[in-house]
Amino acid sequence: MSSYISLNNLQRQFSGVTILKGITAEVLPGQVIALLGKNGAGKTTLLETILGFGFPSGGEATLWKINATEISGNIKQRIGFVPQQDELLPSLTGKDHLKLFKSFRTHWNQPLVDKLIAEWLVPMDMHTGKMSVGQRQKLSILLALAHEPELLILDEPVASLDPIARRQFLQQLVDIAADENRAVIFSTHIVSDVERVANQVWMLRDGVLVYQGGLDELKESVVRVTLMSDHPFTQKITWPHLIKQKNSGNQAQLVLEHWLPDMERQLAQDFSAQVRVEYLSLEDIFLEMNP
């Protein structure tokens, strides 16, 4: 299966500060990737570099095997993008924007546009300068979806949406994800939304991709383990893949990644303790891996 995006040791620097640190990854058709990271982790820089908005300081980013900074207009027709800060023109109405964007597209799904306008209650006769932030964000997303792109990239697309609008948008992502010839990357800090739609997770921490893989695999591989002993726990545990340890009286609480079920028996033997294993929600995993 040919990749839509390929990143090879991708690096990006600004004013001598390295923002992206050797990222290697690929995006395949059918994947819906949630890009997670704290503010300042490098999410926006990564998405903008993937799209060719800036030159890598090292490594490469390619779209359909073409360098991201050299893609043609035909390739751009296959991409939809929603930036974190919209670039709508305040003097134009929603209808004006639709007309403008449609003039640049070789494909346009008007029935989808009409459906989303009605469902999302986008005020198309209003100038965007008078729209609320949430209304502008809905319009930006609509404009990115209208030409049914093969690759959809969204930077914090739900940040300004109310809960109902978020649910409607996420349902639209589910519909897009049902098409195995399309791929989506969306960054978000609302981790609870990810589990509804994503099948892949990229976790970015200080410019490093500390996890990339399946959502279900991630949830199975990171656990919180409680060791219960007859004696106070004072030792520092040096098990591999230990993320965090907290001793409290006769108990030690550990957070481990790359968990395998037979590790439970090994921990009980090594520390002469009872072992309780707790599988975590994605939000808890995110918090544990991003202290």
C-alpha cells in the first residue's frame, strides 16, 4: 500500500532552537491519526512542515512521494487543510467564500456542502468578520471538506466548537474515515474526542514522536500497576519501560509502557508483592506520558 505522507528523520529549527527532532513516520490511506501533544510540543510546526509551508532543517517530508515544498497544483487539489487560526476574509460572506473556493477546485460536492450548512447552522449570508469564532471554524472546516480531499489535515479543528458542533463534526470525520482511500490527521488537546474517531495516534513530546501506532495497541500497552507488600516500599524500581513510580507505605504505584500480561507474574516474584493491574483511558495515558 502506497503512503500518502512519508517523513524521514524530519527536523525543523527556528532561530537555533530545534522544534522537530528526527521524526520518521508515514500516513496510509484509511488512517485517521490523532496528533496529541501539550502546547509547544511542535504539533502545528509538524503539520505545516508536512504541507510544505516551510523547509525542513534536516530529513524530508514527501506527499505522494514528492517533496512537500515542491508539490504541484494537482497534488494540492487532493489535500484539505484547516489551520489553527482561520484565514477567512472578513469582508466576504460565507456564500462569497464558497464561490471563491469552488472556482479553484476541480471537484466540488455541492450536496455535501448544502447538508453541512443546514446541519451546522452556518450563517452563509453573514460577513465572516461578524461571525463568532465557532461559526468561522465551522465554515473553515466546510471549505476544507467540500472538494472531498484524499488527505485532510486539521490543526485543532474543534477548539472553538461547542459540544453539539463538536459531535456533529466528529460524526463527519467518522463518515470520511469509512472511505478507505482517504486519510486524516487532526491535532487536538481534547483527548476524549480522539477515541470516537481515530484509529491511529501520534504522540509528540518536545518535538519527538514518543508513540506512533494503533489506538487500541496504545491502550493495551500502557498500564498502572499497584504493588502491595507486607513491608514498606522504599526502593527505587529499575524495571525497563518504567514511566513513573510513587511509593506510599506498603504500596508502590508504577506506570509502565510496552506491557505484556506475563509481566504481572514477574513483578509479583521480583518484589514478593501482590499485583493489581489497571488499564488506562487515552486521557490518562496522555497525562502519564506528558508530565
